Amino acid sequence: MTQTLIPKEQLDQALLVARGPVNAQTGTTYTLVIGDEYLDGVRQTNAAANTITIPPNADVAFPVGSTKIFIIQGGAGSTTIAAGAGVTLSAPASVTAAIGEINGSRVIQKVGVNEWLLV
């Protein structure tokens, strides 16, 4: 069996290309969908308070462990990350689900079937 090694520079470039553009959202509610985990982020730009909801695994089966979603508040309205029915969202005491500032961000990672970590 022959192994072909890829130079680090080419691998780094391939990984950058593998991600998609930012998913720009303008409404006051958005529920994450398959594909959001492959993007450069979900950016909420509404001027009013808005919510991004993490759906239960029965509705959207993101892979456990490898799913990380970058969420950005791009508008004046505070963006809150909410757990859908049956979903547990855990975070350190210093991290809130409400982002509360323009260009503020959070990352969520799926750590169990219906368990997510907010950082």
C-alpha cells in the first residue's frame, strides 16, 4: 500500500475551503438545521431581540462530538441561544445564553444526543 502525504499548507487550505459562508439570519427566530455546523457561523442581524433555538435530536440529528456551531450577534438586538424541547444546554457560570452585544459570539458543541455545551 502506498501512502501519499499532503503538505501542511495544502491541507490547511483544503480545510478552509471545506467550510461554507456565514448563514445570515434577519428574523427574530431561527432554529438550527443540518448544514449550519459546516458554516463559518450563524449570524443574527435583527435590531430587535432574537432567539436561535437548538432543536432536539429527533428533529435534527447533528453528529455528537464533532458538531460545533459558531453563533454571532450582528445586529443591535440581543441574540439568545435557547434549548428546544428536551434539549439540555450547559455552560460555565461566566457564560450566558444571551450574547447581548454587536459582534459578540458563542460556540455550541453537541456533547450528547440532546446535550450541548455553550462556550
